[in-house]
Amino acid sequence: MTETISFPADGDYLVSMRKMSSAAPFSMGIGESLLANSMFYFMGLSYVGADVSVVPVTSMNYTRHIQFYGASDTAGYCVDGTPDVDEFDRIVGGWRYENCDSANPSLLGKTLRAFISVQAIAGIGVIQNAMEFKQAVGYLTMPQLHNRTIQTDASPTWPFGDHPASDLVIISLGGNDYNHHGGNVPSNDTFNASYEAFLLQVFADAQQGPSMTTSRESAQARPLPQVVSICGQGDPKEKDFDVDNNRCRPCPHVEAAVEAFRHKHVQFASYCHYIFIPCDGTVVTGEDDIGCDGHKNGAGQAAVSRFLLPRIQDIMGWDEAGPDL
């Protein structure tokens, strides 16, 4: 397949490519059972015209690294859609409206001048995935998928120790455990235990050493990241679209799980944080900031980033250095 890009006039243009956060089509569900996994290979660039040249952009001079784990909002699901997208289109081809480059992780990364890594998939949970998405997402939850290099392949797992350590890990999970299930939701004890296990795994990943130790320095313990759990970021009108969806419903459970972890694992207490993003219209209004399937468009994602930015800066001691949100 050849993708053609046309430009409206002569000039200099920056062309960037970013891998989608979610596997497609149908992600980890029936797509994996009925369709062979497809892989995208970048074979290079060619151009038409005598006065055209391609100049690689030098690497971004970033020193910060942020890891994101999350569900649809983190993946940028339906960011490029509109509320008019019909149900058939969003179910069969909803992945086409996904745009992780316009989602909160990318926006925060650009503003904080940080490299980002995103593991996200619409409908994913900690204990159980959203009921209506299980045919698309499958039954593996984020703790089972978080370390995959390619989402649809169990191996190889991501070699955390061979890559720069994350300074910050942002987790946005829990919504799909408590929404879309008709009340069949986990108990606090069950959710706390699963969230605890996932946080422990995140810290263990962060401390992985390189697969091949070449020096004494490389074998030393890596610094622990700050781990921030976020919850909320809904809008007052989301129940009008889906009566069994309230992005703030799981927040007391997520907050309780973080606090329980901090009390039980005191060695990690100063590295664990919780941020609540209101659903009352003060952040996402539900007016002009919604894409398809009741999810945020670029404006809604930017609103969430603006809310998070000063709070992340306070935790990390980082100054804003990139473009305004």
C-alpha cells in the first residue's frame, strides 16, 4: 500500500508519523480470532517533482520520559470523530477515528518536552474489560498486556531495562471495570488487590536492568519513577449518550486503591500520587469537545491536559518548556 500526501502550495512542511496505540481492526477480540495480524512496515519516502527534497528532522532534544497506561481516553479513541458518527461505523471502523497524536499523552509530552510511550486500548480494564467492548478488545486486561512490545503478540515482551528509565508513569484505568457492566462490578477488596499487583509490576518494570550488562554502572539500580493514577475526565452529558457510563464512578475506588497501596508499601509511598479530574463540566463540558461514541475530541483532550499540567509539574518539579496547550 502506498499513502500519498499532497500539499496545497510550495513551502516547507513537517510530516510526522505516529503508531496507533490500539491494534486494529477489532484489536484483541474477534479480529485476533478471525483475521491475521497485520504489520505496518515503513519502506521509505519517494516524491514527485523536480524541486522536492526530503530532509530528516534532527532528534528532539528531550531528556524526560513518560510512560502512559490507559484505556480509550489515553489511546485517543474517537478523537477525530464527531457525535454524528453512527453506531455501525464506530463499531466496525471506530479505530479510524483514533488519533493518539491529539490525545492527552501526546499533548503533555510535547508541552513538557518529554518522550512518551503509550500502552492503551479502548475498553481495557484492570480486572475486567468493558462488557460491550469484549468482542473487540478480548478478555486480557491491562496488567496482562502492559509489557507487550506489539499488542497482539505475547512475545517478545518489552525490554524496559534496555531503554531509558521513565521519570513518570501515568495510569488511567478503572473506568471500564465499573462502567458498562450493569452493576456487576468488583468489590473494593478485589479491585484493591488487582491494582496493588499492577502498581508493584510497574515498579518492578522500572527497576529492570539491561538484558546485557556491559559495565558496572549499567548494573546499578535505576531510579524509581513517580507514578500518578488519574481518574475522571468525564462530562455532565455523558449519561445522555450511555446510561451505564460515568467516568467519575470508579474514582473513589481508584483513590482508595492508591491510598491502600501507599499505606501497605511504605517504600513506594512518596512515589505514588492520585489526581481526580472533575466530571462536572469545569474541565470537559460536553458541548464542543466531544468526538464520536461519547469520547473527547482534540479540544476535550486538550482541556484534560491543561488541567493536569500544573499538577504534574508540581509533582515532578518540571517547568513548562514546549508549546502551549
